[in-house]
Amino acid sequence: MVLRIILTVVFIIVCLALTLIVLMQEGKSAGLGAVAGAAESYWGKNKGRSMEGNLVKITKVLAVLFLLIAIVLNLKVF
């Protein structure tokens, strides 16, 4: 019972964090910049080290946590 309450609280925190992180990200619409080759600039090549790249990584981790906790909470073991 206590573990279920703890997991529910963690699940709510993960849900809120995931929502905020997704809303903080920029849109993926490249526009005409992709046609002109602007995506191959310094910022395009080093996107994984930028703030946007970090937000994408955090989103992936939170999404996996969301799915795992949702599955565990749905089990009727405890």
C-alpha cells in the first residue's frame, strides 16, 4: 500500500515534468531553412550538446519512466 502511494506520487511528478519539458521544446518545423542547407550550420551539427538536445534526451528518459511506472501501477500485485 505504501509502495503504491509512493509510485503514484512519483508518477504524478513525472507527468508534470514531462508536460513542462515538452512545452519548453521548440517546434520541429524546419521551414525553408532546411531546403537552403541552414540545418548544417554549427548549431545544427552540435544540437545534441545544446539546451534543445538536452530537452530531447530528458523527454526520452521521462517518457520511458512514465511507461514503466504506468505498467507497474496497473499490476494488481499490491
